[in-house]
Amino acid sequence: QVQLEESGGGLVQPGGSLRLSCVGSGDISGYVIGWHRQAAGQERETVGFITYSGHTHLYPSAKDRFVISRDVDKRTVYLEMNNLKPEDTAVYYCKLRGSNNWGRGTQVTVSE
């Protein structure tokens, strides 16, 4: 099974942007890959996902501000986040649908 690794997090001011990357150890084209996040003391929630055909779906908290895309040749799925808000602060994870393998995630902090 393909293993995924997240990167690209950091500290950003409100209204700023970040692009997270999720790199696969192998071919990602045959998988549905989701982005998820977990804020301190809260349940993990799904941000959105991209299907094997490249169709994307974003959940309400991310719609209109976030974009999911992928580069199959680079084995990478991206989460572009715009107009970031303090409530977007969380550890962000990517995961294969149906898998219970969670990576270490990447921390995103939105603060002045």
C-alpha cells in the first residue's frame, strides 16, 4: 500500500495562504486521498478529498477558500489554503480512503 507523507505547514497570519503537500511512496492515481485536520482538544475532521479520476470535494469549513489538486507524475496531492483564519489552526493529515494509516501530519498555525 502507498504510504503518504505531509509537509508544508507553518505559521501564517490571518488572511494568508499556505500550500500543503502530500507525497506518496508510489503511484497515487488509483486512490481516493483525503485531507483531514485536528485542532488541539477537538475531534479530527475531514477537509476534503480527491478521487482517482481527479474529482475533488471540499467540506463546508474549507469550501470557497481551499483547493485540492494533484500531480500524478510527482505522486503528490496538494491542499492550497487561502484566506486562512485562526480557526484553521490544526495538524493537517492526508490519508488513503479506507486506510487506518495516519502519518505525522503537518502543523498549520494561523496567528498574528
